[in-house]
Amino acid sequence: MTKKIPALFVGHGNPMNALDEQNPFNQKFAEITQTFDKPKAILCISAHWYSEGLFIMGNPNPPMMYDFYGFPKALSEVQYPAKGSPELVAQVQELLADTDLKVDPERGFDHGAWAVLKFLYPKADIPVVQLSLDATKPAQWHADLAKKLAPLRKQGVLILASGDIIHNLRLMNFRYINDLDAGYDWAFAFRD
């Protein structure tokens, strides 16, 4: 029997983090994977695949998606050549048989996925499948969906959620980035 693999929620932050091997968050991503068995597959839920309806990536050879603009060319040259997994897609379809899950045969890896995967598993030797977030459904529906996916963890599948609590770099005030007492009232309210 396979040991239960954890579910991880990681903040991918600014896309430029993907180019910074010395970034302490990226270093911790690499370290955390040493604390549990290597998964046989990864189901990734990225904040950058927010769709009307629920979709799963069905591409066995997912292309890279550079779903951002205004960044250096080097960021649009990053590669994460992991394969997809028709087997994992079938498992998810079975677990979510009571939902209207659609397969997207063209979908590739968005930066919410590859920007963290390249540090979690730099060899890209584990199959990865992305699952969308359904913009038409409330938070509780997604929480219930997560419960249906939980059996995957006992089968050696890492469930990886990539996003941030908030995701608006335009609101970030870099002047106070190292000041733990600085912040917006709503951010402190959420934290507390």
C-alpha cells in the first residue's frame, strides 16, 4: 500500500520568482519534497485556470503557457517538460462522475503550475495534470470537490494547489515589503 501523499498549497507569487533559484521560497519548495515519498503523479489546481465550468487537462504532452505580459523574454523561455497522465485524468473523471467535468485536450501548463513545479520537482519526471477552478461555483462547492479527490492521495498522487491568498501585484507596496507591521487593513483582517 502506498503511503498517503500530502496536499500542498503553495504561493507562486510574482512570475519572476521562476527565474530566481536563490529565492528562499523556491529553496523551500525543493526542501519540502524531501519530507515525503515521491508521488507517482501530480494533480495541480492553479489559480490561473479559472473557467466557466470544470475542466481537466487531457493533453498527454502539455505545452507551456506563458499567460502573462510585460516580463523579460527569459521568462517566456522557461520549460517544464513533464508529461500529462491519461490514467490520472480517468481516475479524476471517475471520482467526479457526478459533476460536469470536461476534458480540455489542448490545455498546457500555466505559470501557476510550472513556476512552482520546476522547483518542487526540477527533473519534470512526474506526470502532471491540471484541474480548473469553476468560476460559476461557490467556495463550498470547491471544498466538497476537494473531499471527492482526497482518495488520490492514498494512491500516491500529490494534490498541489498553486495561487496566493490575494493575487494583485498592482496593490502591493514594495516600499514596505520587509516591514511586518505594514499592510492593508483587509489583509490584517484576513490574517487574523
